[in-house]
Amino acid sequence: MRPRRIGEEALGRLLSALRAGRDAALGTYIFKGLRIQVSRYGASGTDRTARLYRTRRTRGLCVRCGVRVTRRNPSTGKPYRLCDEHRKSIDKV
Ligand SMILES: [Zn+2]
């Protein structure tokens, strides 16, 4: 994932998430030209993939590429898990 530029306020939120050991702290950030990387120590590739999937799913992003999904599943009212492009290439059987 690309690093996210953050200011004082977001840094404060990041630190409190860090203190609590919450997954919300995970990510890569740039603060005043310094790079901060927070990752779960000892997590396997599978753990990371599962977490990435969950975060993207709850944020309504394509689980494959992270693009915001605008189209919703008419029967559930929830955004699709894939963007239009990936829905075409993956869900098509
Ligand atoms: Zn996609």
C-alpha cells in the first residue's frame, strides 16, 4: 500500500491506536518527510492477506485493487467486493 501523508492530528490518532495495539494503527505513513511503518510482528503472509481483505471489505474498497466500489449488490444493499473491472475478470465463470 502507498504511504499516507499525515499531520499532527492523525499522528495523535495513530499513537493512541498504537498504544492500544489496535489493527487500526497498521499502515505506512509519512510525517514531516519521515516514514513510519507499522506492521504486525511475526504475522504470516496469510495473516496479512486476510487482514487486507477485511479492511478493504469494511471500507467498501475492491478487495483486489483497493479502488472504491460504487456499485451495490441490489439484494443486500452492500457494495460489491470487487470493482467493475475485477468483477468482470474474476466473478465471471
Ligand atoms: Zn479492482
